[in-house]
Amino acid sequence: MLENDPLWKLRHALAGVGLAVLLSVPLAALLGSALGDGLGGSYEWRAGTYALLLAYVVTGAAVLFVKVARHETQALSVARLLKWLASLWLWPLLLLLAARGRSEPPP
């Protein structure tokens, strides 16, 4: 019965991206505070930077989930969670590398 459930098939990806987003919230707060202090030093700068970083991470979560969820079959581990977390912050680079890899002709 569970084998036919599409959410059950995506459970590893859902857990990975969900936990990575949860871990990214305090990271975005710390980074937003540091960048906001450096840019303007006011509460508005810190809050705005934090909001932009959160939007960036949530967008990355959606993009990564769409791109890799169906291929994620390994159980979630600390190493895989750290990989999801790093991927959330580096997702534009990952997309760029993937697009570059598709555009180059094979040797």
C-alpha cells in the first residue's frame, strides 16, 4: 500500500529538504544580522537582509526539491542532511554547473 503512495516515495527528499530549511532559519538570522550590521546597522537593514535570505533559501528548497526529489532514495543521515543544507545555500551554483554540463558536447 505504501509503495503506491507518491509522498511515501518522496519521504527521504521531504525529510531532507524540510530539516535543511529548519536549520537554515537560524543560519539566515545570524548571517542577516551580520550583513545588516555591515550594510546599514539598523534594525530595518538586519530584518530586510534576513527576509531576503529566507526567501533565497525557500526558493532554493523548492528548486532543489523539484530537480532531485524523485532521485533521492537513500535514507536520511547526518551526511545527507548536511548535503541538503549546503545545497540550499549553493543552489544557483548547482543549477549553473548542471546547465553547463548539459550544454557541452561529449568528448
